[in-house]
Amino acid sequence: MDTRELICIGCPMGCRMTVNMDKGQVHSVSGNTCKRGDAYARKEVTNPTRIVTSTVRVEGGVLPVVSVKTREDIPKGKIFACMEALAKVTVQAPVAIGDVVLPDAAGTGVDVVATKNVVEA
Amino acid sequence: MKRYDIVIIGGGPAGLAAALAAREQGIHEVLILERDRELGGILNQCIHNGFGLHTFQEELTGPEYAARFIQRVKDARIEYQLSTMVLNISPEKIVTAMNREEGLFEIEAGAVVLAMGCRERSRGALNIPGYRPAGIFSAGTAQRLVNMEGCLPGREVVILGSGDIGLIMARRMTLEGAKVKVVAELMPYSGGLKRNIVQCLDDYGIPLKLSHTVVDIQGRERVEGVTIAQVGADRRPIPGTEEHYTCDTLLLSCGLIPENELSRELGVMISPVTAGPVVNESLETSIPGVFACGNVLHVHDLVDFVSQEAASAGAAAAEYVKQRPGEDAEVTLPVKGKGGVRYTVPSMIRPGRMQEEQVIRFRVGDVYRNQYISLYVGDERLIHRKRPVMAPGEMEELKVTREQLSGCPEGTELLVVIEDK
Ligand SMILES: Cc1cc2nc3c(=O)[nH]c(=O)nc-3n(C[C@H](O)[C@H](O)[C@H](O)COP(=O)(O)OP(=O)(O)OC[C@H]3O[C@@H](n4cnc5c(N)ncnc54)[C@H](O)[C@@H]3O)c2cc1C
Ligand code: SF4
């Protein structure tokens, strides 16, 4: 049986977890405080993903940029493709939390949404 | 002069949660004063995710977390004034503030809640001779530039200090196309959350050099490069370990310090360890009716705990306004940290005033593995809990109940200690 040491990134508690692997399959997870840790560990050893946060330009708003995030986590390997796609996006004020600023980011099937309200200037 | 039952200084997560709790306790005349153009405090520039898992059971970004509390404050019709800077608080609780519309004005407060947050340690932290060319920023300034103004302060970056803002900015600038060459940390451990080291450095292959510092900065007009060197146990550079990095930007992430100019002028007793006010179980400072919470009290890593702490402060302020308790001699138990426990909040508990359950928050001064955290009340060990890892970057907490402390004679010491068995 193989073991892998991981730090859960599910929240800032950063629990240290040990994953026991058996023939490429997750056998057990320990060290997590909540069930998100368990889910993260299983995914991290098989298909690592991350939520990406950034900003996109806003026209006609009280702020020049609005913060955004991928609505769900996307494969780690797609992070830079997602950033490149976001660099081309400009939105019009007003923007509300949850508004889609980029649908299906970099072919991941995940939308990028606004995380801040920006009213018109 | 206008009068409010409770005036809250600062509209960050601490101020918002304190206001809501005070209102829940039935206090109507609550006013938040915020110097920025919007509520939400530092969260507005923390666009990364990782906020609110404990409060909302979902992972939010900073602005989203702030928006939830701002909405609640608006729904509760709590008054707030933006772009309003508080300049002075008198011991009689007269708050002097200034804004464009009203100029200088005074407000009389029944109780005051200090929620001014913290600021970054200044460049003095960079203890090296020579020029200060352009291209040296505090990590928080860089965060504001990138996340709120939309401009990237540089392309090739070295970061000194592994505090959370530095780690977060290492990732942020990498994603924006900059090359972050190295993060150098003076101490043998990182001051940031483990999770940020994994997510912000390891994910992008950015090296973290512990026990290293910047010994030279090249460039007169603009930074052209920096030299870092390893430091010994005395934290002095070891000759011969110098490494050179070309870069146009040096970010400093050397820690946060509570913003207590107002509190000092007011005459509130300040702890030399936390640089925040000394408080009792009600989070009340040495001046009756003046409460403190959030990063102005002690620097927090988790906003959820800021909100919890602030809610207690808001409720205690409400209690104060309702009862105006006299200063009658009450049993007071000092709370102290020893053996690796750097400080505790609160510094004293009056069992007669505490809630059913009291949280004692503290930080340790080093990395401890497989040690026990204990609470002694007098000679009796009340709590004894094994902790696999404790680190200076992560706040710890213990809970005591009123029942456990009832009957303690005056002056009984509560001691939080780290023990190996
Ligand atoms: C870079 C960074 C990353 C973080 N990451 C996370 C994370 O991933 N997860 C997490 O849970 N927590 C995180 N935190 C911690 C959390 O955001 C903070 O602990 C929290 O915002 C502190 O709240 P506060 O209200 O005490 O202070 P602040 O948010 O700083 O608010 C203080 C407010 O007071 C105002 N003020 C100050 N002085 C005056 C004055 N004289 N008059 C009027 N107003 C005044 C300021 O303008 C400000 O709005 C992070 C913090 C930082 C800095
Ligand atoms: S296991 Fe749960 S509590 Fe621990 S870091 Fe992961 S999400 Fe946070």
C-alpha cells in the first residue's frame, strides 16, 4: 500500500491528511477535520482541480475592474488557458455578483462569474 | 451634537458583524463610520477564495463574503457613513470625524467599538542600507493595484516575507503573467497559512527559501535586481551564501500590525505582544464602554473568527449600553500564556460577566508537533488537548465554561501552556 501526505486546501485550516492508496485506488483518508477534506484528498490524487480567481475590465463602472471566479473548480492544467481567455474579456457596468462574464471558460464547461457588485459611474 | 448608543469605528468585517450583533440585542442607534468609499474593509481587495467556510459552509471570495454582511447591515437599516475618517475618540466617548459634506464633526457615543483593522509593517522592516529605487511595494499595496486598479506593478518579482498577502500575491502576479522568482523568509518557518503555501507557491513551482533575507537591492531609479542570503540562528546573513536575482519589483510581506493610533491617543492600554488593546472577557478595553474586535485587537488569519469575535464585542457593547454596569469590585481572573504561548485574548475574565462559554484565542511562538495545549486554573489542569501541529501563522483557541470558572477566588490565574505530555 502507498501513502501520500497532503495538506487540505478546502479551507484555511489546512489539515494535514494521509491518503492510503492501494493499486492506484484510494483506500482511506485520515487527518481531515470535515468531509470536504476527504473529498479533496480523493480528487487531488486522481484529478487535481482549483478555483481560479481574477479580475476583468469594466467599462462605465465606479471601478476599473471587477473581481471574478470560476463558479466551480477547473482542472489545474487549464488555469493558464482560463486566464488567457479572461484577459480578452471586458464587461459593461452595472455588474452584479453571480453575473456570467465568461461562459464555458477554456472549454472546461465551467462559467466565470462576477464576485463583486460594480454600479455605473 | 448627534448622539448614538453605539458608534463603530471601521466598516470591515469586524465592524459589520459588531453592528449586526448590537442591533440583534435591541440597540437601535448604531452608527458605522468608514473612511473608505465602500464597506467591507480589506476583503474588497482579497479577491481570492477561501473565506467563510465556517460561517456559510461555502467557500467565498473576499468581496462575496463582505457583500453578505453588507446586505444584512442594509436590511437591518443600520446607519453608516462612508468616506468618513475618525480622527479622535475622547475618554468621554466623543468621536471626532471628518468628511467632505460635513467637514469636522463630533458624535457622542454611549459605547464605542474599535474595528479599524490592521496595516502592513512598514518598509523599515527592510533593514538594508542604500537606495530605495522605484519598484519596492508592500504586498498589500500591490494587491490593491492589481485587484482594484487593474494594473500590474512589475514583471519579474522577488518577494521578501512569506506572510499570507505575499503568498497570495505570488500566485496572483504569476497568473497575470509576471515571473515570481523566489519568496525569501527570514524565519525558519512561514508566517502564512499552510494552505496558501500549497496553493500559491507549490502549485506554480515558486521556491520558498526559509531562513533567507534580502541583503542588497540593485538599481537607482528602478529595482534591477536583489541579492538574498541565508541567515544563521542569530538571523544575520551568512557570508558566502549570497544569490543574485534580476527583477524589477520587490514585494515586502513582513506581517501586519493592528492599527491603534486612535486607541493609543484615547489612552487604551495596549499589549506589547499583539500591539492591540488589552481586553477582558467582554472584549472591553481598559476604558469602560470601549470595545475592540477583529484585526485591531489582534491579527487574524480567518475572517470567520473575526466575524465571531466582533459579534461578541457588539453584543457586549449592547449589554453595556443597556445596563451601564458600575465598576463594582468583581472577581477578576487574569489569563496568561506561558511556555510558547505568546499571548491570549482576553487577558482577564470576570466569571460574573462571561457568557455560558468563553473562547480564549492565542498564538504560539514556534512550530510545535504532537504537543498538548493545556489550561490551568490555579493548580488544576482543566483542559489538556493533543495538537498534532501548532504554528505561529495559525491562531489557536480554547473554550471554558462559566460553570468551570464559577467559585474561583479573586486573582486565580488562568494559564495557557504548551506541554509535551
Ligand atoms: C491579504 C489577506 C488575505 C487574507 N486571506 C484570508 C482568507 O483566505 N480567508 C480568510 O478567512 N481570511 C483571510 N484574511 C483575513 C481577513 O480578511 C481579515 O482578518 C479581516 O478582513 C479583518 O477584518 P477587520 O474588520 O478587523 O479589518 P479590515 O477589513 O481591515 O477593516 C477595517 C476597516 O476600518 C477602516 N478604518 C480604519 N481606520 C479608520 C478610521 N480612523 N476611521 C474610519 N474608518 C477606519 C478601514 O478603512 C477598514 O475598512 C486575509 C487578510 C488579508 C490582509
Ligand atoms: S479537512 Fe475540512 S477543516 Fe480541514 S482544511 Fe479541509 S476543508 Fe478545512
